[in-house]
Amino acid sequence: MGQVGVLALQGAVSEHLARLPRHGYEGIPVKRPRDLERLDALIIPGGESTAISRLIRENGLTKALRDFGRERPVLGTCAGLILCAAEIADGGGDVEPLGLMDISVCRNGFGRQKDSFETEVEVSGTGRDIPAVFIRAPYIVRAGRDVTPLAFVDGRAVMAESGHILVCAFHPELTEDPRVFDRFFRKLEARELKPEPCPPSKKFPVKTAAARF
Ligand code: GLN
């Protein structure tokens, strides 16, 4: 069984940990750099990005998380999206983003607590009717060349992908719908193919190959 870490400093930690076995993974709480060692992937949950960022620094996790995200899949949800970003456009306060994805974010883009809402979003390549819970949600205001925005609400980008990093401004762990997690777990299942020793391929003379068309 693969092991997926959940950054367990503050926020929606238990919801993600409870969710993982349903997808066939063991959930491991991550509090210190050594907790990352054997993990296949990591989830940075929603919560309060200022608190999570302060605890990342206090627990000496900044470099370990940056190194992890260079090689292994990371899913950032809500405050986790803010932490994965390269830059915070509306003043991050004490938040030191990890720079795992080349995006700028507006931290409280959808307003304060009273502006929390639930809707359905169309996620490119995943589904048209993904239920999404937004709680003081951020949105993405700039995406680098390697970043693909995947979903929009009121014209604002709320989900994006770049290689093995996936971020969303909403909380997939608060709905029963598995599709955002499934999309993330496909990044773990994709393995690099090493060339296998095999007999040299048959080569046809150009004339024969041309004659087939
Ligand atoms: N806007 C919040 C922050 O700055 C994130 C809210 C959430 O994770 N639900 O941390």
C-alpha cells in the first residue's frame, strides 16, 4: 500500500487522513522532516496559511518540503494552494510560500468567512460537475508557462496543475466525490518507463515501407 503524507500542523488534517484508505493509500501525518522520508506523495491541507507557514518554519520543514515537491507529487488544497504558490499577490502577512508551482495567488480572493459557499465546477479532463466547497478561498491571479489552469469560478482560476503538483482553492476532502483525489493519485501511479533490453527492431527498406501507403 502506498503511503501518502498529510502535513499535520493545522487545519483539515484529519479529514484528509480519514479519506486516504478509501483510495487505497495509507495516510501518514507529517510534522517533522523525517516524516517525509518514505512517502510517495504529500497533501498540504486547507486551514490558516499564516499558522501553517509559521509552524513549517518552527518545525524546520521549509527545505524538506521544497525538496520533496521537486520530486514527488504534492496536492495543495485551499491554504495548501497558497503554500504551494511562488508569490502572494494580496500581501501574505507572515506566509512564506514554498514556490512548488509558478503561480501568484490572491489569499482571500473570495472574501471572508461569510463568503464561503458550495458550487459545482467543471474541471478540465476530470468532470463537468465536481462539487466544490469554498471556505475563505484563494484564487490564482497569474500562472507561469508550465502551469495549466483547470477550473474557473466567476472567471477566476481555482485549480491548476504543473507536472506532479496539483492545487485547488476548494476542499475536495469535504465532499464524497472521489474525482479530484483520483486525478492526483494518477500522478503516483504514473511510473517512469526505463528502456527494457529487447531484440533490435525490424527495419524495412524504405521502398517496402513506402509501398504500404
Ligand atoms: N484564506 C485562507 C488562508 O489564507 C485559507 C482558507 C482555507 O484553507 N479554507 O489561509
